[in-house]
Amino acid sequence: MTHATEFAPGLVIQGVVPPLSLSSYKLIAFDMDSTLINIECVDEIADAAGRKAEVAAITEAAMQGVITDYKESLRQRVALLKGVTVQHMEQVFTERLRFNPGAKELITAAKAAGLTTLLVSGGFTFFADRVKAGLGIDFARSNMLEVQDGQLTGRMVDQAWGDICDGFEKRRTLLEVASLMGISPQQAIAVGDGANDLPMMGAAGLSVAYHAKPAVRAQAKVAINQGGLDRLLEVLR
């Protein structure tokens, strides 16, 4: 059993966390939904179809790790989005999506310290590409919703790297970017909140849980349970 220490109120460090400076790392990878942003996009899109409760229940089960087949759970949820308009997705983006507290500050500090920034999401390119641009993130990988005549078809589009960005793809992406950069995964930080973030968090030198599910908090080296993402800067000077 590793020893967990409350480093500061709402900020828990578990085991040994080497090294303790941001500039010792070269890459920081973020989950998007409920980590960089305040919502689960798939749940909010489902609201338009009158299916938010149904979709949110599947999302919660997947994030808690109760549903272990993330790809299948996402296909189920996306199928329920059939007929939702792109116009509604625009509304979700403008009216509901907000960056989480400290997201801009942490990314600005990471870039200033020379880190490459990466967004890897089980969410959708429609939002991820805009979040990437809004926060000045270097690279993003997420899932692409199929659109016909301004409406969602209930399917996703295969991309050059594969079909669905799940936990294993998040891990593979982090390792791939680290390899292209010529760095060790130990020089990477991974930040997430749900069970599908655990594979990339396990591969990185430093794993950070942000207002995360209990199973994720238990396995992370740093858990931010109160306050914003920039609280990581209290640990990494």
C-alpha cells in the first residue's frame, strides 16, 4: 500500500513523485471532458435528443470503470445521438462548454517550461479541435462524429490512426508522441479523471487525477480534489 499524503488542502500526493520541477518533464497529456472542460460533451449533445439521462448513465458507468468495453459504450451512446443537429452542437459549445479553472494557467506554464502539450479525448473532434485552439495545445486526438445533411448519423468516422480513441489509444498516443519526441514516457505527465485515462496515466512518469473518480484518485501520484488544474504548479515548481 503506497502512502498518501495531503500535500495541501485538497491536494494529495501518493508515494514518491520524482522530479518536482515542471521543466524536468517534456510532455503533458490531458483528457478533455471533465478535465480541461466542465462538461461531458456526449451527455450534453444527448440532451437535444431527450436522452441525456440514458446517455449520462452509460458515461458514468464507463468513467467509474463499471463498463470495461469503452469502445462499445461509446458506440451505444453515439447511436442515441442520431438526428441531433450540428446547430445544437454549436449551442453546447457556446452556451455550456467552459474551460475548467486553472486550465489556461497550467498550459501556459507548461509551454513556458518547454513542454509539448497534448489533448487525447474519448470525446469528439467538433469540440476537441476548438479546445485545442482556445488553450493553445500542440496536438489533439479524439473521435469524429459522422454528419450528413447537418445532422448526426449516430456513427463515428474511422481516422488514419484507427477507429475510436479509448483508454488504450490514449496510452498509445502518449507513447507515440514521446517516441517521436525522442523522450522516455517517464518524462511525460498525464492528467485525467476517468477510468479510460488510467492506461495513459500508468504509462506516464507523473499521473495526475483531477476531481476524479475514486478508482482514478487511488492510482494517481497526484490527486487534485479541490481547486483548479493550476494547483499542479504547487507540486511542480
